[in-house]
Amino acid sequence: MKHHKSMRKFGRDHAGRLALMRSLALALVREEHIETTEARAKELRPFIESLITKGRKGDLASRQLIISRLGGTEGEVAAKKIISEISPRYATRPGGYTRVMKLPRRGGDASKMAIIEFV
């Protein structure tokens, strides 16, 4: 039963879900907007917004936390971009750094599609 479990599983185990969120977050930080399924976009939103909130501090501990959440050498580049470019844009904003805009369904399998981007 799914009592009080808010995360979507996406038909993957824990490591697969974490890898999916990391790759989506890295793509979003790199491109600043991505097109994906609506469920993935809605699941990515709290993941990336918590990283941006941590990045607003800009201290060593928050940098290390962002790198550990994003992982690898790409995570270090993304953490630098989050702390130096993205987080300063939202210095006075209390939250809601991303927007999910719905798109028409995908032709192949009729999945609900969406664009997630920074506001």
C-alpha cells in the first residue's frame, strides 16, 4: 500500500530513481529548461528547488551537499553554476524557482509531456 509515500517510483529501484533525478537535474541546470514527461517534471521540481535554496547560502557545506546530491564531476560544474549564477537570481524569492508548463501528449505512447524551466 502507498500510505504516506509521496514519491513516484517510475518502475525503478532506489538507485535508478536517484540516477534519473540526477540526470534530469543536471540537464535542467545546464540547459535551464528541459522537455520531459509531466510526472518526471513534477518529481524533479522539489529536488532541484531544494538544491537552489541550499545554493543561496553559498558556503562550503552547501556546495558539498549539492555536489553529493548531483554526483560526479558534472555535479561539481553544476554546483558551481547553481551557487554563482542561478541562486543569486532568487536571492529575495522565498521559493518557487521553477515552472512546469504542460504540453500536448507525445505521439508515440500518448504520455503527458511538460517543460520544466527556471522562472
